[in-house]
Amino acid sequence: MISTRYLTVLGLCFLLLPGLCGQDQDSAAINDQLSDKQLIILDSMLAEAAGDPLKVPNVFTPNGDQVNDFFEVSTDGTTVYEFSVFTRSGTRIYHSLSPRIFWDGNSLDGKALEEGIYYYVIEEEGGSNAFETAGFMHLFR
């Protein structure tokens, strides 16, 4: 599914590159270059890429062994997400506003947090269909 997203972006770049470089090209010329079948395929790829749900892990182990050392959610790299982590008692211990959803298991002041269960909230910023998800993750050291 991620490769579909990259192919879609790559295809759009080739279509938009002349316009971005200052070369005048009307949309009718672009439509003449693509067949109806190609346009349908491109539209379906865009719809699939836009509707991909985030795959959020539920366990990570920031112990330095280079395996699952970070809580990381794959995104398209352009959508901005507000990502917050809370203790079980509701204290917010981490917050970011970025296209990258990433946490190393440390508090905002850089201290390593204890093993345990933490609650996360991920909210998409902007966009017409604002996305939000929340859940629990297990931190093992």
C-alpha cells in the first residue's frame, strides 16, 4: 500500500513538473496525453492512497538492540499529525506536531520513562476529513 502511494506521487510529479517549471501547458493537453483507462487507474490509486489507515504498533522496546527501539507510525510524510502520549493517570508526557509520528520512550525533558502501558492520541491537523485515533501501547525496556 505504501508503494501505491509513492507511485501515485511520482505519477503526479511527472504530470505537474512542466507547470512547476514555468512551462505553460493547459490541462486539456495533459488529458490528451492520458487515455481514459489511465485516468481511471490514476483516480483509483489516489483514492486508495488517501484512505489508507495508519498502522499503529502496540509494543516497542527502546533498549538499544536496534529492534523496535522506537514507537513509529508510517505516514505519507506530508500530512501533519498531533501526537500525544499520556500516562495511565492522564498526565501528558510527550507531544509533537509533525508529519512524522515518532517517539523514543523518553519524556519531553529527555528522561527515560519506566516500562509500562501508555495511552496515545493521534490527530490529523487540517484536511477536510480530520482523522483521529487513540489507543494503548506497551513500553518494554
